[in-house]
Amino acid sequence: MSNENEILLEKGKQNDLKVKEERKEGEPTPAFKGASWAALIVGVSAYLIGLFNADMQLNEKGYYFAVLVFGLYSAVSLQKAVRDKDEGIPVTGIYYGISWLAIIIAISLMAIGLYNAGSIVLSEKGFYAMSFVLSIFAAITVQKNIRDTQRAKDRD
């Protein structure tokens, strides 16, 4: 009998070690949240490090920095407007339209700027384009994760 108690006690200790907080329904996994934040940090950092080390005038660097900030904001704003509309939360047509217009302008400014940048080699242009796209996608994903986490907490 003593042996059975020891086995049960050992199992109890193992179960205590495995106790973890369960995710709420609709909440993203910690791995997905971490990957989203990592992608945002890597994308923005790579873009900014490349911009800092670039051999271009300060006004050009300012242009590309402003396009990144504008792109990040417009992407998050569009994601919020689209999701609000999908969930039945009132979104004015003008805000919805401006959100779409803003992201289109941000992407166009980046594309036009890179196309017309004679001082930037093609591989560097690709670097800026890819880090811009990664940053935009990651910003949308981080915002979605924050909203999903908050919604899951509010359900309780």
C-alpha cells in the first residue's frame, strides 16, 4: 500500500509541474504572438538599420522613414476598419475609404520611391521592399493578436 501511495504522490507532483494556464477561446497561441512580434521587430529593425547605413542624403532617409511609419499606421488602421465592419461594429464609409486609400498611397510611395532611386542598387531596393512588406504584415498581425487577446479576456 505504501508503494501505491508513493506512486500516486509522484503522479501528483508530475501533474503539478504540467499545470499551465489554458488559452481562452479565440486567443492566439503564445508562439503565434511571439512570432508576430519577432517579425515586426525584425522587419522594422532591418529597414531602419539599412536606412541608417545607406549612402543617401538625409532628406531621402527621411522620406523612406516617413513612408514606413505611414505604411505601418495605415495598415493597422485598415485592418481595424475591415475587422470592425466584418464584426458589425459601425464604421463610416469615409473612414473605411480613407483607410484603403492610405495603404494604397503608402505602398505606392514606397514603390515609386524605390523605382526612381538611382543611387540605390537593385539588391538594396529589394531589401527595402521586403523589409517594408514584412513590417506591414507583422503590424497587422500584432494588432490582430492584441485585439483577439483582449476579446478573449472580455468574454470571461
